[in-house]
Amino acid sequence: MAKPRAQLLQGNEAIALGALAAGCNFFAGYPITPASEITERMSREMPARGYPFIQMEDEIASIGCCIGGSLAGKKVMTATSGPGFSLMQENLGYACIAEVPLVVVNVMRGGPSTGLPTNVAQGDVQQARWGTHGDHPAIVLCPATVAQCYELTITAFNWAERFRTPVVLLSDEVVAHMREKVVLPEPHEIEVIDRRQPTVPPDWYVPYKTDGSLIPQLANLGEGYRYHVTGLVHDERGFPTRRADEVEPFYNRLFGKISRHFADLERVKAYQLDDAEMVIIAYGCTARAAAAAVRIGRERGLKVGMLQLMSIWPFPRRPVEEALTGKRLALVPELNMGQISREVKRVNDGRTQVLRHGKMDGSMITPDEILGRLREAK
Amino acid sequence: MSEKQAQALGRVETRLAGSGGQGLLLAGLVLAEAAGLYDGREVAMVQSYGPEARGGASKAEVIISDQAIDYPLCTRVDLFLALTQEAADAYCWDLKPNAWIIVDSDLVSHPPSSKAVRLPFTAAARDKLKKPMVANVVALGAIAEITGVISRRGLEKALLARVPAGTEALNKKALALGAKLARDAAGQAPSEGQATAHTEDM
């Protein structure tokens, strides 16, 4: 057997390959810098496997197309950047309320609006959580390496299928265009989860009636099961309702199907935190600068460690609380004016000083900037 | 072991800069694959470009190391290749003292340091190979010869795996030409500079 071969892979390519490994068999999208390489790669890979690849007229149509594909039983993905992600917000809410499994990749660039198309930013962190209107659950993952792009895309598909909900993979321009040497896992090493299917005959089928899992077993459209899909709050049969005794259980179930699994949805990576007096909490490309700051800081005798957030929504409260416990200082570097530092401050019990380091000049935060900020605060 | 060879073993930060269309991203890709896939080192590469389809500043940064790479961008550059004056001016401020600076002698009239190695990549590609577009590969040949951060063998393998079928011979020639330009220049006293015979053709 051939030895696993290392390859030089771009973050965006790793997302495309991760999607294929997870079983993606439907892609609709509209190219946009810095996410175009995902669409480009999928435009070659999907037809080669006999799967649909559709370049739609815009991002609204792209996500709409994916929702349709998913309801027909396909494992779907679309990829975009800020301007396109803004356009997708309404349908993202639709996928959430209609419980349609869907993976949306948003590669962050400078915004708002057209902003800085080719520059890196992390300004869509709260948009990924709250971009669509109405209160709703959200699952958002955030890679910092090419290997994590691959791994978290598979996780995004698995969680979308398992919980029947849209999952956002929030990358950024640096991670997207960065190339690194990776050895991808063999297919048998990869866990793939597919949505559950109804086990009752079509005549007995009640689409949104759930068992203890709180997750409906929605049939693939076209397989003989009939049900109604709507963006309105609906009853167990899928038809609109305004009855308080149906609306409240609906929302409780929509949130509950995810919130009861919060602990499983926390993905973090700790670097040298055991004896640390200071902690850097970082995500995406900024985690790379933070890791370098830890390395250089340690060489200079600073007791500093790092917590990388690979899942940012639901906010990984417990590991962040643990990382803050007993630390004198926490620094949250990010390429925005404080979207995650606000969350860290929210979960901080008040004994740790939490500082933010925001940067919005279109370039990456450097290890020196982080070290400088730690020195000032010392 | 020379000081330069020792320098090539730790974290080496390389920056290839020029104008969009000069093939610097491809050069970066080949450099990264040579080091990562054929020389067995850790590599990370990032690229930066403007919104233009062609033209505009373009650069590729490749970090080569024997350890896992945390920060994937250059912080203090060990090896700087500049193929335009604009790139030489824009990206020279964070060079390490003693960094290898390699510039196109015709397109960069004021290199950032008098120690810069000035070689006529574009002119040589045009005059000797009749293909100015392989100037990037000529430059890679010179980089391998001058710095040793990548092996010549690894570079050749990585290059041939990347380039379109039918252009292998041309690309091999371009690599060899770059190495020869570098060797010839090293034979001259560095203070004399490398005024080239090609300039009069322009």
C-alpha cells in the first residue's frame, strides 16, 4: 500500500476536500474573493463524481439552491465571503427554522460592504451568530490551520446532519490562502454522520414529531413521504401555527436540540496553559500569531499560554472559564474591535483582567504586537 | 559549515515580491513544495495581492523550518527576491541584517542594499531562452545556488511536477540558467556590481 502522501494544500482547497470526504454531493455557489478557490475546486471535483455543481446568479440563489438540495436528501455546501454572507442571512434563518442541514463557508475579508476584498479580517464573528433575525441557535466553527480546515469541514457536515441545522465554517483570508504541508487522513479514519431517516410508513408520518432526541426525522423529498416546509413557526405536521401551546414547545425544541449538547460542541486547543500566569485567547489566523507569541514569550521567561477556540458558537464557555481561572491576565487579540473579547469578558468571573487587542488595518496581528501588549499590561 | 549554510537550517523566512503576472505565486508554490515535499521540511506559504487581475504588487512568503510553523508570515526576512523596483522598495523594511537579497538587475535599479545580488533574470530568460515568462524559474535556480535553503534536486522535482506538460525542458533550462547566472556573479568581486550586457538590448 502506498504511504500516505504529504501534500502542499491551501486552506480553501482543504475545505473542498474535507467536504468531499464528509460526503458532500451538492454544491451551489457564487465565486467571491477570498473564497473562490473553494468554488473553483468544487467545480472540478463535483462533476467528476457525477454530483451537481451549480454556479448560481448570486448568493441568495446559492443558499436557496442548497436548501432545496438538502431537503431532497443531498449533503450540501456553499462558500462565500462577507458581502455574500450578508445576502445569505435570510435563508440561513430559513434553514434554521425549517431544520435543513446545510454547511455555509464564510471566508472573512475586510468589511463592511465591499470593504477590503483581498485583505484579512475577523469582522463577521457576531454576524455568524446573530446575522439572521429572530432568536435562534447557531453553530460556528473556526479553523486556524490547513489541517483544521479539512477536519472542521467534516465536523461541520456531521453536526449539520446530526442536529439538522445550518453550520457555519468561519475561515479568514490568511487561513484560506495559506498553504501548508498536510497528510490527509485515510477515508476509513474519518467519521461521517448522516441525518436520520423516518422509520414509520408514509401514512403514519408526522414530520416534526420527535423522539427524545428533539431532532425531527425529516424524509428526503421525493421518496414518498409528504410534508410541508415553511419559514413560519409550525406544528408537528409542519403547518403554520400561532398557538402559544405549540409555539413555545417549538422554540424550546429548536434551542434544546443543540443546547443539551453544548459540552460536545466545545472545540478548543490549549497551548502551554498548565503553569501559565497569562492566557491569550485567540481564533482563526490570529491563533497563529498567538502561538508564536507563546513560543517567543516562553523563551524570554514569560509564563504565557494560549487557548485556541475552534468552535466559537455556541461560545465555549466552560473551557474559557477554565482557562481564565487563576490567570492574572487574559488577552484577546482579534481582527475586529472586540467581538470575542466581549464574550470572554461576559464569562469572566471578575478575578482575571481581560484585555482586548483589536486591529483593523487589513493585515494580520503579529507575535510582537501581542508580546508588546502583554508587556504593557504586566 | 559556512555561516550561510547554518542560517539555512532554522526557521527561514523567504519573500518573493514583484508585480502581478511575473509568476511569483507559482515560484513560491514551487519553493514551498521543494522544501516541504522533497526536502522533508515544514513549510507554510501565504500570498498577498491586490484587487487587480494583473499588475499591482504581488508577493509570496514561504516559511521553511525544521519545526512546526506557528506564525505563517514573515517577521524578519532571511531571503528576499525582488523583481520590480516597487516591490524592492515596498517590502525591504523588515529584512534581517545579513539577509540574502536577490534582485533583477534590469528591473531594480536601486536595490535595498549594496550587498544585494543583482542578476538579469528577465533579460536572460528573454535573450537566452526566448521566453521572458520563465524569469521566475531562472530566479528560483539562482536562489537554490546562492542560498541552499532548498536542494537543487528537490527544486527540480517540485518544478517539473507543477509546470504544464511540454514545458519541462524549458523549465529545466531556466533553472540551470539561474544557477549559472548566480555562479558567474559569485566569481566576480561583489563590489563591482553586476552591470549586464543585456541592458543594451532593452
